[in-house]
Amino acid sequence: MTKKIKKDLQAVLKSLYNLVQKIEKMQKEVDKQVKPTKKPKAKAVKKAPAKKVVVTKTAPPTANEKIFAIIKRSKKGVNTEVLMKKTGYERRTISNAIYKLTKQGKIKTVAKGIYVKT
């Protein structure tokens, strides 16, 4: 009886082996017929751009600021001629700046044409 079971098991094993071979052939044929689909590419995670350091340029000083700085440094006062030489501005620009600075209360007139910081 064991010999018979052994023969039956060998026959089943042989038939299973044949079935596996047939399935592998079929799989290869299916793979040939079906084109491989492209795998979706994984989306690359974009890094946040590095923060740029904003360099702000300071505006050049205005005529009023330049003239006020010169008057502020003088102890005895400054007249229009000295301001013209030091700043390079025309008389009209200096007159306008002096007018505005006196209205703001930053400078005062000591004598005719001589200005000092208040």
C-alpha cells in the first residue's frame, strides 16, 4: 500500500510540475503582449527657497539734512556762502532749506545771514 501511495504522489508531483511549467510559459506570453506601464514618478519634494537677505540701500541725505548737519556742527553759526562751499548747492536750494528748517524750529537766525541750531 505504501508503494502505491508513493507512485500516486510521484504522479501528482509530476503533473504539478508540468502545470507550473505551463503557467510560467503563459505568464511570459502575457508579459510580451501587455506593454509595461510606466510607473508614476514620485513627486520630488521641493525645498523652500532660502530666504534672501534684503539689503536696503539708504537714500542719500536730502539738501535739508546736509545743511542742518553743517549748521549743527558749527558753534558760532554759518552763513550762506559757507553752506554753498561745503554742500555745492546753489543759493536758491540753500535758501529753501533754511526756510524749511526755520519753520520746523530746528535752526534760528542769530544775525542777518548767520544760522545756528536751536
